[in-house]
Amino acid sequence: MPAFQPTAAQFRAFRDDPHDGPVAQVNLLKFRIKAEYPPGDPEHGKDISGREAYLRYSEAFSQAMEEVGGSTLLLGDTERYFIGGGDWDGVLVNYFPDRQSFIATLNHRDYKEMARHREAGLLCQELIVTRPTWAGGKKA
């Protein structure tokens, strides 16, 4: 079953991996039909789609990533499955110069504020960490 957060073991394995080069993260996204902001949140009860809420998160996260040298390579809606199948609504691919940059983004001073949109809009996700071997038309 797809998850919403990494387990403690998954986070430690990512953090402690000795690979010191770039990482790209492929996110498979499933949005809530309607965003679920908790009571007390300024967006609670508003008619906001899960996709719209997640896009708010993604925009803020992308800005935080840029501060540490990361970037969003792709954010797109799932059109169809050409091979295989599944039930994902979107795909997000982020690039970081190293894993410490990703962790720094999670520790960004505004992360809690931006993450509320992620939590409200996202039903679940799969996040696959990769070590790029080919990027931008050349070997990485």
C-alpha cells in the first residue's frame, strides 16, 4: 500500500547512504478529491481541490529547493499508462545536488507552513530516490 511519510528506517537509510553525488526523486502522487485542512487552519472548509493544495506546496517547496541548489525537473498530471497501470494522478521529479540538500529543504524555516498544503492535498505517494546516470543529454 502506498504511504504518506517515510518510515524511520527509510529516512535513516536515505540520510546515512554514503553516495555523495546528485539524487533525483521521482514522486508518484495521488490527490484527495477535496483538500482536507484541519480545523483552525485558514483554509479549513474552503472548496479547494487536493491537486490545487498540493500545487501550493510544490511551488513553495521548489523555491526552498532552489536555495540549496535543487530544482523541480517535472511536475505533471498523469495522462495515461502506456505500459503497465496504476492509479496515480501526477508525477513530480526533483533534483538535488546531494542528499544533504534534500534534508536541508525539509529543515527549511518555512517547511511547516508549506507542508500543511501537502498534508491537506495529498492522499498518498510513492517516492523513489535515484542516482542519476544520464541527465540533460549527457552522462551524469
